[in-house]
Amino acid sequence: MGRDGIATLTTAQGAISTPMTMRVPITIVVPVGPKQHHRQHLDEMLGSLYYQTLQPDEVLLINDGGSNITAHHQLGRFGPGPWIKEWGFPCNCGMVAAWNCGVALAKNDLCVLMGADDKLMETCCEQLWYAWGYHRDPYGYYYLGVRYSEREPDQNTPCNAAMVHKTLWKHTGGFPPQAAVGAPDHIFLNMMLVAMNERRTPMQLIRVSDEVLYWYRVGDATETTNNIWPAIEAVKEWTAAKWTPRDSYIPEPA
């Protein structure tokens, strides 16, 4: 394990030793865009999943309009069995559509939203599984503490580094299409916080652990570094005002 607490990928002539570990019914949903910076760290990302103390039993790579992933990455070396799957869009639809489709396509009800160039700390899936066992709230937004690659301090507020249940996505509709403008987690969470305050949703924010469990790579190509925040703020306010439950949930009286 690396000095920063991230599981490291060790190779010997292209082979990776198989750790003796259990798998839990969690799907990791990873949008993979068509550009080089979307794909150049895939091996590191998968390595951090492979060396979890409790492995997820499915990793779903959503190929967002790029060339075939499995043809360019030797994914088989991350262990036997069909736990890594690829599903492709015929064109570049964006991260919002990729994450929403990934949650819909996942074989498990519990889905972790992850970036293709990020990493999970070694005990992340284990602590997510224990958090689910303790709360068992399908409307929970199980968020993770985040460590950034190039800045301090760590972040312990809700963001896209989270696990969700399919029930929550059915209830909310997932990330709204308008959030494709940028920072979909910021727009979604504001939308739900407003609804929570107005008792229009049973969603709960659940912090998984006091530990930092997610490592986020900051780079020059990070989409939200662009000057788009005025548009994001406008969409944030619009979605918060317009959102209604997608299921038969009846709000409790105030």
C-alpha cells in the first residue's frame, strides 16, 4: 500500500498477484470519456478497486463515445470472472448521462459514483458496506471524504464521491439533464437539500466515515475549472425550484 493510504498496483512481468478477498454486492460506476485525459489513469483506478479489503463484485465502465476500452487495456489481469464490464454510448453524451445509465444498468442496487482517473482508499468498499448494513436507508446519499491530489485541505462535505441505492435514483431521477452544464453533484445536491428542507423527499445525507476514503485527481483538463459557474448557478436554482419526486412518495405534513 502506498504512503498516502492508496492501494498501489504492483506488477511482475505484466502479471498481478490475486489477493484473497471477499466481494460485496456493490457496483462501481465509472464514466470513461473519449479523450486521452479520461483514459490515461484507468489502470491506477482499477488497481485501487482490485486491492480493496472487500472488493466490489461489479465495475461498470461506461464508454462515453470513445474507442473500445477492453481492446486497449489488459483488464483481464485484474482477476478472473466478468466483474469488469464495458457498456458504450455511440457518441459522447457526457458524464451526467453516463452516471445515470450506469446506475440503471448496474446489477446491484448499491452503486458508487467514481471518476475514471480517481482512486478509492483500500478500505473504502468495506466501510461503504458496513455503512449500508448499519443504516439500510435506500434514500440515503452515502458520501465519502475526499483527498485532492494537488491541494489542501481534505473535503468532508457531500459531493459526487458517494454511494447511492437505485431506489434513490428512481425517486429523484438521478442527475438532472440540465446538470450537463457542469458540476452535476453540486446541482443535484442543492436540488435535494432544498427538497429536504421543504419535506418533499425522504433523502438523507449519510457520512460513511470520519476517514478520507476517496482520492480525487485535480488536473488542467478538469471540466469544472472552466469559467462556467454563472451557468451552473442558474441551472442550480432552476432545478431546485422545479424538482418533484419521480415515484409515489407522499411528503409528510410539516
